[in-house]
Amino acid sequence: MEVTSALHTAERHIPVVGGRYGLGGKEFTPGMAAAVFDNLNANKSLNNFVVGITDDVSNRFLPVKEEPNMVPEGTKQSIFWGIGGDGTVGACA
């Protein structure tokens, strides 16, 4: 709060915008990060927002658009499931 106060009382007012991320143990995804940057680029940024959930009580949530594809073209992906100590996960590392 001291930093925010100092920025607000500076000769040139510096806005501070913040919110809450990773609510309910959710992973913070690239789509959520994009929603935060979209909020910062808006004409009037929403402060004290939440991202990752739809807060229908306060309506202070940032809408998350479709997740961007972050995988480079030509990348091959696999998913492996291991059963306890069978060595599957260690063999894939």
C-alpha cells in the first residue's frame, strides 16, 4: 500500500492496476495473461479484478477468450501416464 500511495502522490500520477489470479487452485494460463494485458490496454482498466473465474456477485472479473496456441509449428506432443513405480514417468523424462 505504501508503494501504491507513493505512485499516486508522485508529481506525475502513475496508475496502479491489480487483481487476483489462480483462484481456487486453478492454473494461470496464457489466455488469462492475455485477458490481463487486454484490461491494461483498455481505455478504462478494471482495478481489483479477478481472472479465471466468473464472479457474478461483484462482476469484477476479466473475461478469458480462447486459449492461444503456444506450441510452435511442427512440434509433436505425447501424454504418458504411469502406474506408481513402473518406471514409465522416469523413462519419459
